[in-house]
Amino acid sequence: MRLACVDVELIKALATVVGAGAGVVAIRVYYSNSRLQRAKWLAELYQKFYERADLKDVRTALDCEMSDLSAVSALLREEPGEFTDYLNFFEFVAVLGKLGQLHSQEIEYMFGYYLDCFEKCTDVRKYIADENKGYEQLDKLLRQRAAKK
């Protein structure tokens, strides 16, 4: 009878070890898949941002190094669809960051320069901060970045 108890206890112990091992493997797979998903998000965002011709003109107008104040003023005054798309793109990036789909470091690596350009162009920064424009998450992201500096 004692031998049967030992066998049952041994089976329970082995089942516990196997279950714990399976749990560890499942966690590793989850984190690996999460990294893969973020990499896919970044690749798609890269394509949308850098390969869309309609965003290129806005990107050029808002570029910190080459910024033409008359072009920036025209964007703010006329609010063309391309400008709205550009800001909506960054609003989407900010939302993905808030939801944890993208890490702040990933956002910085990919888009830090252009987020800096928003900061350097005070009129555009005020535009983004305007509650009526609908860029609340982008505004929060920019405020968080400014607080870190």
C-alpha cells in the first residue's frame, strides 16, 4: 500500500513540474509574439509614414531643419487633408503607445525627430494642444516627452 502512495505522490510532483514548465513556455511564447506584433506595427507605421507621398509634403513643411514659416502658416490656416492625415497618424501612434502596443522607446526610435519638430514649431504645438482639434493623445505624448527633458 505504501508503494502505491509513493507512486501517486511522484505522479503529482511530476505533473506539477510539467505544468509549471508548460506555463513558463507559454509566457515566453506570449512575450515573443508580443515583440513580433510590435515589430509588425512598426513596419506598417514606417510604410505609412515614409512611403505615402501625400504625407511627404507635410513632413517637409514641418521639418525642423528646413521649416518654411509661410508653408507652416498655410497648413495651420488652410488645414488641408494631408495635414490632418499627418496629425492623425501621430495621434494613432500616441494611442498605440498609451495602449502598450508600442513602447515609448520604439516611438522615439522611429518618430522622435518629427515629434521634436512639433515641439520646435510653437504654432503647430499650440494647434495640437487645442482641445477642439482632437489630438489629445498626441498632446499628452508631447507633454510627457517635454517633461522628461
